[in-house]
Amino acid sequence: MNNDPTELKRYIRQMRFPGIGNVGQQKLAESRVVICGCGALGSVVANTLARAGIGFIRIVDRDFLELNNLQRQVLYDEADVARGLPKAIAAANRLRQINSEVEIEPIVADVNFTNVEELCADVDLILDGTDNFEIRFLLNDVSQKLMIPWIYGGCIGADGQTMTIIPERSPCLACLMSDGPPPPGTTPTCDSAGILGPIINVIASLEANEAIKILSGNLEQVSKVLSVFEIWDNRMRQLNLESLKNSGQRCKVCVEKQFDWLSGKKGSQSAVLCGRNSVQLSFPGEQLDLEKLESELSKLGQVTRNQFLLRAVIEDFQITLFPDARAIITGTEEISVAKTVYAKYVGN
């Protein structure tokens, strides 16, 4: 952090808060974070942390901007959409305008088991800005292996939840969801259930607040609960995570150190189908309810189904789904784009 009094004026209100002060602000300036996903949650988190003076922010995102992103993704505008920019690049451009003192590293990539360790190895904190549980379980694995805290957040409709995970001090995501992520197609997506911008701001602000606590050296203030907000119905619930830690069950991840997602034993498999402008995604061991998906996807595009498969034409893509959770996304040869389409319309 630049100790010039003129430059410190940027953070003076934050430094006057007793939990931060000069020492805490210096720690923030020396901190390094990675934000995995810079859509709705990630853009709010990145915006807040850059303004707070976090020294280094790595942004990893596989997606590009669309007009419908602007309703809730606060770092972007219509000019970014018109330019067809990847989210990571557009976010970096804006953050550098907000705070030139912060080092921003944008990476346009799909976070997966082959690169996640390298992306996270040199940071102090991992932040969740993703839209699917596969990546979250991967982040949970790498957090426990590298002993780096991470903050989970997720939103759908008007509901959201978040929890902070500190290795050897708190339960992990696998403790909370011991059976793993919900099977593809069993949970709503933003495109089927919609999403309200305010819930994004609530959850992302809590993520950023937890990040500031951790990075400024205030670990004793870190939340020990899973917080769930239902803002349309004006409800808030909290689950005491200590009860998970003391349940007597041995978590395969944070206790037994089995990193199946990080090793590639679990997770989707993908392949570009040569000459077909298509990508196949596979989810071994999962099943899809094609009848249920037909009902949901019919609201978004043209859908046909028989006993063997379901085919949906939505926007620029043809999505073919099979009962064994296999999918062929036609309209792209980019695996990262196909994964985005699958997460957007099917889930997981």
C-alpha cells in the first residue's frame, strides 16, 4: 500500500473503523485473492474488494457478456456487451479505473481440476462467484489441500446463501453436503427460476465482508454459520456449522483428505465432436428427468422429447440431453461455452 497521506485518503473511512485501522489496511494491501467466476456474485465481490484496497485480485471466468447480464452484473455496461468482451477482461478494465493501486489479473479460462491448483496456489483467499456446484466442490477440495480459506455463495430467484470455510477451523462444503452436489436437472437455474439483483448484492456483500475480516487479520470475527436469505418472503435463517463439526461424522474431504474432485475422479467429462460444431458433456453416475426438463425448457425455447432423448433449441444453441445426464451442445466447439450453456439451462 502506498503510505503517502494523499493516497491514504482513499481508505480513510475504512481505516477509522476499529477493526481495520492502519495495520488492517496494510494487511489488505498485501493480500492476494482469486475470484472464480465474475458474473453476478463475482462482479459485486470484485468491485467491493478493489475499492477496499486488496492488493492483488485474480479474476477467472470462462464466459462472455450478454445484454441480460446487465440486470445484476454491476461491473459491466452496454458498451462492454457491444464489444463482445469476455467478462474477466471487461471486469479488469473497469476495476483498474476504480482503483489503479490494485493489481488486477484477468484470466479467461474454465476452472477445472487441471488448472485450479495453479490458479489458487499463490493467494490468501478463494472467493466463489460461480454458478454451479461442480466448481464449488472443486474449490472446496483445493482449499483443503492447500490450506487456503474460501467463501461459498450462491443465489437463485430471490434466495441466497453463503458460508465461510477455513481449513482446520471450520466445517467444509462436503460436511454440509455429504452426498455431493444435487444431480443435474434437479435444481432450478437462473434462466428457469429467474434472479433478482438485490439478492446478489446481499450475498456478495457478505462474501466481501468475510473476505475483509480474514485478510485484515480478524479471524475471530469470521461467521460460523451458513446464512440463508429469502428476501422476497422477508426471511433469514442460520445454520450453526459447529454442529456439523461436532456431529461425529468423518468428512471425506476435510478429515480424511480425499480430494476426488481435484483428482478428476468426480466431475463432468467433455469432448469436442469433430466436424459437428458440437461439444459433448458427460456426468458419470448421474441421471436426468427428461419429463421435468421438458416442462422447464419449454418456457425458454422449442423442445421435443422421446423415450431416448430431449432436444431443445434455445437462442443460438441446440441442446440434446440423454437420461444418463449426457449432453451434446450444438452451436459451439468451445468446451467452456458448452459448460456455460449446460449450467445456464440444465443446472449443476
